[in-house]
Amino acid sequence: MGTFLNKDSSSVQMDSIHRRRKVWLSVMSSLVLSAIGQNVWAYDISCTPANPTGATAVAVVTTNVPASSPTLNLGTISPNTTTTATCTLTTATALQITAITVPSGYTLLSTVPTPFPLVLDGTTTTTATFVVRLNAQATDTTVSGNIGISSNEAGFANVSFPISGTIATPATGSNARLRVFDTTDLSTYETTNQLYPAVPPQTAARCLNIGLTAPGAASNPVKTLTVGSTNDGASYTPLTDSVTSIIFFPSPDTAFGLSSTSGSSVTSGLVDLTGLVDPIAPLTAYTLTPVTAPGVGSFKLTFDPTKLTPTPTTYPYVVPQRKLQIFSTDPDSNPAEIPISAVVVPDLNPKLQVLVDTSLTVAKDATIDLGTAVVGNTLSKTFTLKNIGYSNLTLATVAPTFTGAATAVSATPGPYTESDQILGPRTLNQPTNGGCATSLTPSGEQTTFEFAMTSTTAGIYTGTVTITTNDPLNPSFTFKVKGTFEDAPAAAPLSPEIATFFGTTEIQTDATTAIDFGTTDIGTPITKEIIIKNVGVGTEDLLVTSVNFLGQNGQPSLNYKTVGTVANRVSQLTETTISIQFSPTTAGTFNETVEIFNTDRANGGTHDAGVAENPFRIQLKGVATSTTSTGPALTIAPVPTNGMITTDVGGISCGSTGTVCTANYTKDAIIQLTATPTTGATFTSWGGNCSGTTSPLSVTMDVAKTCTATFTSGTTGTQALTVTKTGNGTVASSPTGIDCGTTCSASFNSGTSVTLTATPATGATFTSWGGACSGTATSATVTMDAAKSCTATFTSGTTGTQALTVTKTGNGTVASSPTGIDCGTTCSASFNSGESVTLTATPATGATFTSWGGACSGTTTSATVTMDAAKSCTATFTGGTTGTQTLTIVKTGSGSVVSSPAGINCGSACTASFDTGAVVTLIATPVSGASFTGWSGSCSGTSTAMIVTVDSAKSCTAAFTTTTSQEGSCFDTQKGILLDGVCKPAQPVLATAVAASGEGVATTAEIVGGVSVNNGTTYLNPSNTTMADDVVVAGHIKVASEDVGKTADIIVAGLLTIGDQFFWYMLDGKNNTCDLCIAAWNFDSRDIVKSLGQLTAQKTGVSLPAYYPIKIYASKFAAPGVLQLFIGYRITSGTDTGKLVFNAVPIDTTIKQ
């Protein structure tokens, strides 16, 4: 507080020139005192305490007035309660109040106006108010001090006056006790009706809940409160209580109001309260009830939401907590403080909310998918109905309707039972220990119903559910339901069967739709997962033998790879995940392929229509963008006028509809340039730093480049029109070009309108047009905006057939279209009268066609003749004596065929060319244990020597049989391996064959193998071994019959997996000098096919016998891990060069230390 000085004589003389001043103070009512004969202030102050108990009327003067200063007395209140005084300052001249200070124990609650300084102009603004609160305290005390007012009043800038209040605690039970209830009928009293004082176990007075209301509601809420006093006959002093004042805190309050129920003032009828006797447990009602006046009294409390300041902007709006203060003669309850709660909501309507699966909101008219089930089963979902509004929601019916489907549906319950019809509204979250709620429950009451559907036939069925309620916004809430029923699936295949998924979508092998990795910057990889399932239900596992990535050029990809561990064994009805990472190093679009090699077989099941999906191919797509724009620039110049040039990255769009003709790229980035001609134009070629006619064109941005693109103008191009004729007749065109008969195809300017006219032959009838032409009239018009093809159909007529005969001179053949003549052998045939026949002459090797004669003419190799009569044509050839002819040997069984002169060595070289007319001797030699049985085809007989004259292309088949060898007997009788003269049974492992192109091919080969542990009697597969065991690892190949006698390499490889690392090993034969030389092979892929196709052979140049046992390893294992071994042969000559036969299921052993 500032310093307040007494006036001296000089100040008195100075003040004589000031205006008259007054000080006013009113306690309970305005009490005005003036300092007689003294100079006073230019503003008046009047203060009114809220508590009438103990307040006294005193005059207040400031310390600079000689008269003593009376005290503003706030009276006596009970512990832990508060009371206030409201002061009003009035002036008739301009004034600024710069500060108001209160002593310790008090709080300045508010000022009007606000904030400081409080500016009053003395004309339109003449008053300022402030409220002072005596703070709650728990002990007996008197709180005193001075209130100070600072202003710009000259000479009286700081004035003060004293203030005092008392907290008094009477002895418990020494007087009547005030009680407040929110009911008027105490005969039904329960502890929850008592607002004040608190009823244990509550620790605070119960909240007076005004309830919910809404702006514009028909009526505002009104609460009637009952006030009484306990008096059970004890000698209380006083024996009764009287209410002296009722106010709101803070005060004033515009939204809450008070009114009397029994008089002109609120406190009317609230005097001499007595007669209540506290109930004794277990009773809950006060005795002597119902009580009538003067024992108890009542008053009303109202709430008007439209008078809230500030006006709420969001709903529900919980009104900041107020208190109701009831001052009375009860010193223990002076004042009685009761918290008040009110909630403003947007409306007082019910509101329906529908949920499915407990938490998903169902929108009106939405479709809810019940899922998929097998025919005869049931689809169902549980729906929850909630009332999220502010009054009771009445549920009438839940009615499902379906039309046009043999489908049973139900909703339970529906219609609702009586107990389920009413759902209560949202309510206050009432604290359990007293006090007021600060929030609402998110919803009111709720109920559920189940919707079920079943069907006897497969199909997709939809319907509508209607919920009828009293929700004014949705009195008839509808939504749709859908269910899918499928026929029971066919039994799953027994053998391993691969099924591949991307997310929940199944991918088919070689599908054209790619897995899209999206766009990423170079150096920022993207990883996606595919799921491999074994949908076979047999006992055999699906093996994922390798994963290989192929780039756009068929070479190994540099942009995609697997990350993490790839599990290579998938049990029946289980799955594994392969993570594929797109990690490009250059900018561009990368449409590439992943190949998953596996042991899926053509099992005849329904899943893949009996196709062996090995390898399983999936297309991948990703776009890489450069992270820099300062690399070499690509420029398109000049700008094309009849087309557009675009790039896959970088944004070039240059030409007839685009103006971006240059862009920068990361050095060495590979981009795709695409040329798109405008309508009628044609792209012809690239120029500048680009070349060729391919679009898209790959361009490597190693340096800055400028490319040109050439298009035709689009105005002088031509389009081809082709006529196909069935039956007897001709077709001609206008403008000329087609005369079919002979000329059935011609080119016309783009856009030209061409009329075709069909003329039937004598006795024939034109029936219709087809293709790009239509109708039955003999004329049809077609616009040549693209290449077109029309078909004209005639009846055959009634004049029968005509014979066509071809006479041939020299070396060559003649064939006809339609078929009939094949001269060579068939040189005469009959054709329908009027039919147009085209003859084509084909000279023999070294010969030349010279001319036609007879009914045909010309020197081109084709001649057309109309069969309106019997015709004869001559075809003349010259030369042909210096050419060559092809001789092909087909071999079955075990043996080889060689020729003299040299050329055939089959074995490996089974086709050769010889001079036309050459005499070739063929010698057939069976392998050991086999025999030659005979020739067929262009050769015949059983002698091992055969002479054939190669005057034309010839093909001979040599047949051998195989006698059973010791190796064959071991394999065929025991599926065994014969080593060192001892046959031991082994385990079959699936043999597979792959062509040089990578495509799987059929094979009759069989392979067995395993591990013999410590000289065991069998070869085990799979097996468990230790590094201390003596092991022999071996295999036995029964060579495919079609491969016996062919030249091949024998290959042996092992894949050792230790943790997440893998290592390749092989048997390196060192040019057939070592059988068991193990060598490491640095190959960074698990691709078995690629591995076996490239590694060094154990044996080379082997003429394959019918059976081939292999010793792989004989010793102790040197390292722990999982070892998978592969054996097989690789054809090295002939048309099957590169063909690979091996065991797709490995010889598998787990090695422990």
C-alpha cells in the first residue's frame, strides 16, 4: 500500500482552491458521513457486505482527515467459508483509479471497469465497483487491515479505510444446525437429498445439479430448495435458525436467479426454523415429517442459459462452478456454501448412434460387409445402439429386408422387448465425494442386436436394415448389409503347392500386374513383403530353393534384392515371408522380375490348374528419382510438331502439347524416352545423341545429350485394306486398288472413304460382309482411318467344281491356297467353280524359280487363277544341284550314331547338312549292356550300318535297348546306391529339369541320395550328424531315357547355411583328375538353378549311361550347420545344350558339434 500523509496548513490553503469533496460508506445500507469543516474528495465510496450477521454501521474517513476512521466490518462467518463486500465509487468529474490494495487475508476479486487504470469521465462513466473477499480460514481469528485506493486526484492520490471480519467456531452441538435439501417432501428423504452439510462418506457439500438445458428451450430449469433446522429436544441456544441472506458467489450473477415461495423476499418464511430431528440409522427420513411452516421454509433457484457471459460457443458447455451462500443465525453454517452445476447442450433431443464390432460407427446408408462363408454356414455381426443425445431414446423396431434372394436373415432382438425400448441420455459424471461434475458421459444407455445371414446357394447378397426411433434427425435409420457365400472349395493338393500373396491379394505367376514400389530417391530404399504359402496338405514340404532377380535386359538386377533371412522350407498349410528391397543406384523406371525357384509340382489340383509353378515369376515396378538437379542435361531439340516426347523421370514433356524440353539427371542415370505421335502421324526415328526406332528408348546420362525425334506429318500416310473372300465371287474397290480375284489387299490414303462391291460368280449368291464391313448389300463403305480387314461371303453356286493341275519342271514344290495342291506329291485338286486359288512356288535349296506357264503367268513365286473352268499351270525351276540337305538322327535307348562322311556324332551332334545327293553311311553303336534294335523314319533295317542318299531333307531314328546292369539292379530294386560293390538303400529326392532358357521341362530322370553315418546300412535323408561321425554322402542318378548317350557334365554342389550366412561348395574335378576335390565357390545367390548352371563340373564330357552313382564325400564334417547337397548332369552338346537335371529336394543333413 502507498503512504497516506496527513494534510498540513499549507495543504489546507492549497486545497481551498479545489472542489468540495465527500467520503461515503454504507454498511448494510448507505451510511454517509462527511468530515465537517474539512476539505473532502471529489468521489464517493459506498460498500455493502454480503453477510448481514455481525455487520455494523460505521463511517469511514481516510487517514489524512483528522476524524478517526470507522471500520468496514464484514461480520462473523464459520470456518472454511467466505464472504464478500461490494464497494461502489462514484464521481462527477474525470478520475483515474490506478490501484486498489487489500490487506492480508483478503482478496480483490474483481473490478468494473477493468483493467487498471479504471477510467471515469464523470459524465457518461461515473461509477466503478470492486469486490473484496474475506478468505476462508479454519481457525478462530479476526482479520483486519486497510483498503487503499490510489488515483490521480490532486492532493489525495492515496486514501485508505479499515476493514475487518471474524471467523468464529462455536462449540459443536451448542446450537440449532441449518439443513438444506433439494426436495420439498422430507417424508421421502434419503441422504442423497441433503445438500448441506455433507453426509458421510462424502467430504464436501453435495452439488446442486440444475440439470441439462438448451438455448431456446421451452422453459428454463427451476429448483425448489427446502431449508430447515435440527432440534431434537436438546437445550440449544438459540433453539431455532433464521436465514438472513441468500446470494450467489461470485456475485452478481446474471444467469442464475432466486425467488421466494412464500413472500415478497427470498428469505420470507425462512425464519424460526426448527423441528427436524436427525435420523438414526438405519432410518433415512427425518422425524416429525412432513413438516410445515414455521418448522421449514423453501425458495426457488432458476437458470437462464441465454444470460451467460460470455456466450458459449461449443456444446456441451459446463457452466463454471458457482456457489450458493445462505447466511443465517447458525454460527456453524454461516454461510452455508452449496456448489451449483449447470450444463448447456445444443438441444434436448435423443440421438441414435449405431456401432458395429463394438467401436466402428455405422453411417446412415453405409454398407456393412458381413464377410464370406461357405454355403450353408452363417454370417453374423453384433451391432450396438447407443443414445448419445440428451433425452430418452425410444427404440421401436429393427427390421431387416432382403429381396430376390434365397437367403435367410434375422435380427435379434427385433422388434425390441419392452425392457429394451428406452435408452437413457447422456448424464453428468458425478464425483463420489461430493462437489460438482465437470463433464458428461460420452453416451447414454446402450443395447445390442445380432444380425445373421445364411444362404443355400453361392452368390453375393445385399439387404437393408431399418431402425425406427424417436430421434428427430433419424426417425428411420437405415444401413445396408452384404454377405458373400461360396461353394465349398475343392480338396487341397497333396503335394507341395505354392501360393503367393502381396498383402491379402493372391498373385498369379507371370501376371502382368506388378508389385508397385512407388517412387523413391536414389539412396532411399523401399521394402515390401510377399508371403509364400504351401497350400498342399500332404506331408512333403515346399522348398524355396532360390530367389533370383532379373533386370529389364534379362541380366541380373542391380535394383532389387532380398533382405533378411529367406526360409527355404515351408511345411504344409504354413507360410513364410520374403522381404524384397527396391534400392536403385540410378534414376529411372525399373520394371523387373523376381523368380522364386521352388518344388511346386503339376499336381492336378484346382489351385493352379495342374501347372508346375517353378519358377514363380512376379513383376516388380519402381521409380527412382535423382536427389540432385545439377547433373548432365538431356535436351529435346528441335521441338517436335507432330508428336510428344516424355521421360519416365525428370519431367520432360516436349512437343505438340508440352513445353518442358530439358531436364538434369544424376550422372549415369538410365532414363526412358517415349515418343507418342499425334493422330494420323507416325514416329519414325531418333536422332542427335539418340538413335534407332525403338520407343521407349533407354538413354544413359553419362554426359549432356541432345536428342531429336522424327514424326511423319500425319497428312500423307496410308492405311492397308485387306479383303478375305469365302465362296465364289469377286470384290472390287472404288477408288481402285482392290480386285479380289487377284488383288485382295491395297493401301489407301488415311481417311479415304473406300467402297467395296461384291460380285458373285455364276450360280453363286453374295450373303454378307464381316470384319470392318457389315450388312448384306453387295456394296459396303469403310473409312481408312486405320488398317482395316473386311470379309465377303458368297454361296458356293450350283455349277460344281473345277480341276486344277500343276506340272513342275526342275527342283521345287508348289502349294495352293485354299489347300489342295502340294506338288511335290499332290499336283492336282478340285476347287469350287469361280473360286480364286493362289499357287506358291518354292524352289529347292540351290534352285531358282523362273516362271509360270499354262493358265498361270508371270515370274513371281505366286500366281492366282480363277477356277471358272478346269485349269492347268506349269511351274519352272532351274539349278539346285550344288545345294545341301539336312540329315537328322533321333535316338532312343542307350547308344550313339556317327556318320561317314563326318557330320553326325549323336551323342552330341545329331543334325548335319550334306551336299544334295550325297551318300551317307550311318553307324549305330550301343553302350555297354545295351543292344541296337533297328532303324525307322527315312532309314529302315536292323543292321548297325545304314546307307542313305540325301537328295532331300531326311530324318532317321536309331533304337537301342538297355540290359540291366549291376547299378541298374541296385537302383530299380532298392532305390539304392552302388558304391565299391555294395548296394545300400537310399531316399528318393525329387528330380527336376530346367532348359537353358530357365523354363522347367518334363523329365523321366530319377535321383536318390542320403548320408550313411558310421557305416550304417542305409543312406538317410534328411539326417542328423555330428562333427565326430564318419559319414559317406552319396547319390545315384537314373538318367532320363531321352538323355542316355548324350554328352554331359556331372555336377555336385553343396549349400552350407550357418546362422543367416550361407556358403557354396562344389566338387571340382580338375579336368577329370580328381573325384572328391572340394572347392569353395563365390556365388552370392541361393538360386540353385543359376548355381548349378555355372559351377565347375566334377566330370566333363561324360556320355551319359542309364545309371550313374556318385560318391560326394567320405570323412568327418569340418563345420556345424545345415548342409544341402545337389547332384545332377548338364547337357553340353546338341540342341539340348544347357539343359540341367538335378534334385530339387536336397540331400539334407544337420551337422552339430
